[in-house]
Amino acid sequence: MSRVGRCVAVALLGALLVGCSDDEPRPKMAPTQSAAPTTSSSVDPTPTEPPPEVLGPEDTVRAWVAARNETVQSGDSDAVYTLSATDCATCRDSVEPVRDVYVAGGRYETFGWRIAALKLDDKSASSSPAVNVGLVYSAGRTFPDASAEPILYDTERHIVTFRLAREAGVWKVHELVYRS
């Protein structure tokens, strides 16, 4: 290799080595002039909760039974009444005795109701659907007040039709009709 060729090779090798380093490459830009801060006259949007999920008739019944079971466990009936139509007398008849036990210092020892089967009645009107439900009432004990002896009860099976109605755009239980 000639002397000129060696010089070129050494120069290229040096250029390559200078370009290699462990540092991340950084772009070389001219410094930007700082602009005066601007203020926006618009208000930042406040985060809002997403709208509640609208349940179909079958899911409304499932939620109602779960909420009633919560009432049996805690005495708190807010959730079950949220899912009940304002004029549902049979809803109140199912919930108020439970609340009365808790008000008196009593309690329930049961798993509550379990849905064994559930089917939308195809013959019911779409504006007021009916959902036929096979319910299993779990065995348990009720202590009517703080000093009472327990009342024991066995498992029961019932067929109940839940009639629904729309209130404020959501399905609510309007009536419980016991078939067995």
C-alpha cells in the first residue's frame, strides 16, 4: 500500500473511531428563543364520571337480586331501591322486613337468593318486559333483634316473574309476581 493510501486509511479509521462512543447521539440545534408564556382563557375540562351503564332487563334482574342479597348481609337497602321503580310495592315488601331486623339490632345468617334460571318472557311487551326467574332461597338463620333466639329456615325454591318498567331511561323492577 502506498504512503498516500496509508494516510487515507488512517484518516478514515480515525474518523470512524471519533464517531463511535457509548453516549447517545444528541441533535445539535441552535438554542431557541424563549417565548413569553401565554395564558389560555379557556377553562380546562373537568373530568366527569362516565355515564352509568344501562342494563338490559335480564342484567337488571341479576343486579336487583345481588342488591337484595347485599341488603340481607348489611341492612343497607340503597342499591336495591336504586334498581326498584318508585311505585314497586312488592319490592318494598321484600326489602322492608330485612331492614326492620337490622334496625332492631338483629341480623341474617344466610347466602340469600341465588338465581338458578332466568329467561326473558318473549311474549312480554318490549316497553314493559317480564323476566321469569327460578330462585333458590338459601337456608339460614334470622336473629330478629339483638337478644332474640334465631329463627331457622330451610332452602326454598320459587319461580318469580320480575316485571320491569323504564324510569329516567333505565330499567327498574316494577313488580315481583310469585308463581310458586
